Amino acid sequence: MTESNAKWVPVKKQWCDILQDEAELLEKRVYPSEIIPDLEAYRVEGHKCTAAVTCNLIGCQCQWAYTGPGTDRGDT
């Protein structure tokens, strides 16, 4: 599979109490270049949040911002 088959897909929008703004959670999905029976439609290679830079700047612990492994603020 090539990198051109990868894309960031929105999976959830939610209100962030820390930022007092809406944030969007995304998954990096890699799709096979051809359809193969019994193979998953895509695989997830990463996660991120549209507010990650802001969270990093204020020191917010969240796995979606890569600052707090195990702290899932996207699960609220």
C-alpha cells in the first residue's frame, strides 16, 4: 500500500470543556490499493485532534494531542 491511499477521516465532533470550543477527532486510515476478499476495508494508523496544537501550548494532557498517553478526552 502506498501513502497516497492514506487519508485523515473525521470520526467525531465534540465540545471541549478545556478549550471552550468544538474539536474534531480524526483517524488516519490506509486503504488497500485493490479490493481483496476477507481483507479489512482499511486500517487505522493514527489519531489526532484539530485542537492538538492549542492543547500542546497550554499543557493539556490528552492522547489525541500526543501529550498524555492513556488520557482520552475524546471519550467524553
